[in-house]
Amino acid sequence: MIECVFLDKITSEMQTAMENERPAGVHLSFFSEVPDCEKEKYLQRADAFLTATYKVDKSLMEKAVNVKIVQKMGVGIDNIDAVAASSLGIIVKNVPGGNANGVAELTMGLIIDVYRRITSLDKMSRKGEWGMWTYRSSSYEIKGKKHGIIGFGHVGKRVAELSHAFGTELLYYNRTQMNENVEKQYGIKYVSLEGLLQAADIVSIHLPFTVETKDFISKREMDMMKHDAVLINVGRGGVVNEKALYEVLLKGKLLGAGIDVWEKEPLQSQNPLLQLDNIVATPHIGGGTVDAAQNILRSCFQNILRTCKQDKIDTVC
């Protein structure tokens, strides 16, 4: 029996979903439910760690002397010390594309919300205020807009498909340019970062957090954008400099922003961005759907089974 420990806190509904996807031959324990006095034992006998956002550092892995794999439920492995894992002979795996559709759909939802002021109007309506005319002069349609996509991986490609259906003109910037066939497939044009920021009505960010992408979009980049542009970040917190974004939005230099990922998570109520009415804030829910969870869990358990059975597998995605 393979001993797998899920490290994050979990709801009863999610626990049931995980148990439903758990294959034969895998025993699943939930670390948050283990008494403190028993946690060391669970770490020592674990064959696999399953994590969403729980920080898996060197000290934790050193205690888990039998762990063969740290499996990420998602794409970004920034909460896992992959270097330490490699030094300890532990495999790190993620699930590329497992939640791409969910994140892409949220991207479009945030764009629509910012453009049509849905959240603000909902709040007004609940207070008995009739906002029929309030935001008409600052509400827009997606059709005909230029949508600049920064990061053209699984999520970026799915966003392109959905955005195209709304009638946008698509631009993208990526570390490497796609080949001509891929660009034709998605009806998208490669441009420089500066060119994208200057031309796009909508800028959506789909980048991981790395040393290279920290503050990737800061004041300099925001100053290049149109005054009526919309900025969406569903990549990772820290890719967009929040202080710069607050100042730009406060001065009305952008129409608005939709943010799902934050420099500090969980998001704190005193974050100054939450004081603004031209921002839509969500709590890192891009891939948070039942559909994505089922797809991701199946892939996670397959990786765990293959690794713990010592089948050949790549060490780090």
C-alpha cells in the first residue's frame, strides 16, 4: 500500500472528491486532521506528498525519509523547494494544463466583470440603489478589442480560443515565439512586450512566479498601457507589482483590473487595492472547479502510482 499524505487544509466536500478519485493501492491521509503528536509519524511513513499551496521545504522533506514524490495539484511549483527535493532524491511533479480551462474561463469572467461593472452593480442593487445609468459611460464590450496575452502556455492558448469567440484581435508575448502553424491555429500575432502593452485594450497575464518574472509588470510597464485598458492577473502573485497597480488605478490611468493571485496569500482585508471600486478581487480560484479537481486528481494519482512503483518518470516538470 502506498502511503500518500495530503498536506493542505481541506473541506469535507473536497476530501470526499479526493477519496472518490483515489485508486486502489493508495492510502490517503489528511495532514491537517492528524494530531500534532502524530504528525512526525505520518511524515516518516509517507511515500508521497500531495500539495496544493502547502509549503514543502527542505526541513519537511528531510523528516519524510520514505517520500519518493512531491506531487503538486496544479502547475506552479513555487511552494516546493525543488532544488532540495532533487538533492534528497525526491521527484517533483506538477499537472501541466490540468486546470487550464478553469483559469481561462475565470480570465474571461474577470474581463467581463471589469468591463461591465457587475460586482459594483451587484453591491448597489443589494443596497436598494438603482444603478441603471451609473456606469454606462465606463462600460465596454469585449468584441472588437485587442487582447494581449502574456504567457502562451496551456492557459494562454485556451484564453486565446475563448477570447477569439468574443471577437477580439489577439496578440501575445512569450519567452519564445510559437511556430507559424501554432500562430495560425490560434489566429494570434507575436509582438514585443512593449508593443503588446501599448496596443492592447485587455492585457491578461499567465506567467509563473520566478526570479525573472518578479514585478514583471510594474509602473514602467503600466505607464505604457492605454488609459482605458484592463489588466488581468491569473498567473501568480508577485508578477504584478501591487503597489504600482494601486497607484495607477487610483490615478485613473487604467480602466480597471481583475486579480486572482496575490503577493501575499491569503489576501488580507487591509490590502489597499480592495479600497478601489475599479478592481475585481478573487481568492486564487482560477482552477478551483469540480471539473478541474477531478482531472488534476486523476493525473496526480497516476504520477504517484508510477513513481512509487519505480517506473521510469521525469524528475521535475
